[in-house]
Amino acid sequence: MSYGLLGEKLGHSYSKIIHEECYKIENLNYSYELIEIEKENLKEIEKKIRNKNLYGVNITIPYKTEFIKYLDDISENAKAIGAVNTVYLKNNKLIGDNTDYYGFKLTLEYNSIDCKNKDVYILGSGGSARAILKCILDLGGKAHIVSRDKNQAEEKFKNTFKNINYLEYSELDNINKNNNILINCTPIGMYPKVENAPIKEDIIEKFEAVVDIVYNPEITKLLKYAKDKNIKYVNGLFMLVAQAVKAEELWGNVEGNLIEIIEKIYFKLKIQLYKSNIVFIGMPGSGKTTFGEKIAEKLNKTFIDLDDEIEKSTNMSISQIFEKYGEKRFREIESEIVQKFSKENNLLISTGGGIIKNNKNIEALKENGIVIFIDRPLENLISNIDVEHRPLLKDNVEYLKILYNERYELYNKAADVVVKNNTDFNNVLENIIKNIVI
């Protein structure tokens, strides 16, 4: 079965990667192609779908409205948005839907951003703003469209959306600092013009959360404003993946828990696009070093064991550091080593078991890395633990149980991906690789 993305100029689209990764996860022998086509040939695509030479298409600029005339019906969301991005055949009828709506909604839910009864300021009045505006209204948010020309923006939306406030960028200076949410639906800040931002830096303090649908770069200048002020920020990558997986659900290729599939693809793509390093966390004896050395070799990365680096930098063993200076000083040295290696590239980093006790360690490692928790059952840890070089466990292996209970939720919270180490070595190794390589 064959699917594809329909557009005029598709350039460096990630759609093929995302959809084919979805087929791998679901064990489907399907294909997904990028279909560049001129406007006058759109009728041919309609025929291919009706004849089942194509089983469905996604649609991007400039055909999201143009293709509607070939459809038998469109979803209520697509009608309200005025554009379709997913087409499929159902009961011999050609149906259109808009999964940008679902992708954005899932992004808000996944990042625990609640719009209900809050003022939501949407920057831009182009095509991408329509699906997001519909979603915000359905979620009970109070929508404000911010545009260079608010009268022109109102003309675009007034026949479809009611109770919208329209303002120009200069008027953002006057809004109250409250439970506001900001959403950027403009391309401002997108690569290669990464030094641009759609608003002034001081305005960011008026918001509790910022969503930028741009995903290249990972942190746009707008999102950096938010990050520097400790404001929740989200880029557009999760939405990109979520809308694609939702299309696969409409085509009947996936069912059940979409978030699980979205997460798998999202983290793999995140590694490919943004992250140079892979970081293993977990209890002592969980297998971080053993798996790390093997995977570093397979992926042509440099393997770094942070405990080894601490010993090199101090000319002392971990046990000696604990005995002479205590745990507090050890953690300070550990953080210094983390800061050093988190800034380097193409590493596979194995961390000490207590790395998660300082959240700044995890933040630093995540700047340029994806964090994987190697989750080994407690009974296996107990049976195989080597206490000789582990100061916290040296006097009492029972203390391992206490540490496990104290740290387990911290590992889960810090991890981007959790891999269970509860089968044989090769199965776990393969599972880790499946979670990080597209």
C-alpha cells in the first residue's frame, strides 16, 4: 500500500521519515512518497486515490484549499479551518480532514498546557493559525490574533470564527501579566534567519507558556527568551510528528495509544535533528557502561564514563574521594565534569547512579543530548551488584534497596526514553538501538 505527501515544492520534508518510521513500529510493509506536482495535475491524484493506486495523501502548501473541490466530504474541523491536509477513501467517498488541529491539541496535552479560560495570543494570521485558532476555541481559551494589520486579519477570520480579539504587535505592550499563553504561527526565527524573533524580549514575561510551531532550530530566539526567564516553552516538532501519526490513524494504519507511537518517533527524530550526544542514566549495575560501550561502537560515538573521568581529573578513586572529602564534595566534582562533557559532541555518556540528585546535571546533559534510563529490576541489581567500587553500597547491600526507592522516580522524570533491562543482553541492546536510530 502506498501513501504520500502532496505539494508543489517539498524540499527537505521530514514526512517520509516520520511515516515510514510509523510503518516500522506497526510492522507494515507500506511506502510513503513525496509527490511534487503542478496545480493542473491535481486531478490525477484524485483518480489515483479513487482507483486505490494511492491509499491516501497528506497535503501541504499550496494545495490545502485547492484540493477541497475534488472531495466528496470534509470533516467538521476541516470545514471550520477551511483547509485539508489529509485525504483518504472511505465507503468509496473521498474524505478530507485536518490533522494539524489534532497535532496541536496533542502537543498542548503532552506538555500540560491548559488553555481553558486563559488569554491565548496567536502570532500571525496565515494558514497555520487557522487550525490552532479552532483548537484554542474548542479548548475554552480566549483567543487573540496578533497581526501586522489587525483589520486585514479580522477580514480573514470573521466569517468563520466569532468572539476573537484582534490586535497589532505594538499592542502587546499593553496586555496584563497574567495567565497568558503565546503561540507563534509565523515563520519568524526559522532557519536560516535564526536571529529574528516575532516580539521584543521584555514582552515574554507576560506569558506562562510559549509554543513556537517552528522546529528548526530546536530553540528559536523566541523560545530562548522564554527559557532564560524559566517560562515553559515548546517547539513544533511534537506537533509535526503528532499530526502525521494522526493521519495514519485516519488511514486505518494505527490504532490504540497514539502517544506511545508519537513519542517513539519524536525522540528518534529529536536525536537526528538536534542532539549530538546520548546519555545513559540508571542505578549502579543497570548496564549503562556495558551497553554504552557497545552502542558507542555501533554508532561511531566516543564513549565517556563520567565516574572514570572524575577519577582521572582527581587522580583518586571514587572510594578515596568519598573517604577523604565525603559525598558533598564528590557531587561538586561530578557536576564540574558534567558541565565539561555536556558541551562536547558525538559522545555516548554513561553517568553515575546519583547524577539525578542535582537537576542542573540533567539540564546540562539535555542541552545537547537525549537521556535514556536503563531500567533494571531491583532483584537483578541485587544479585549482580559489585560493591567494591561503589562507596554508598560498600557497607550494606541492603542500602541498594533504599537508593532504588529514592531514585526510581527521579530517573523516570529525567529520562526522555526508558528502556527495560529485563531480558538477555542482545535483546536489550537491540531495543535501545531501536529507540534511538531511525
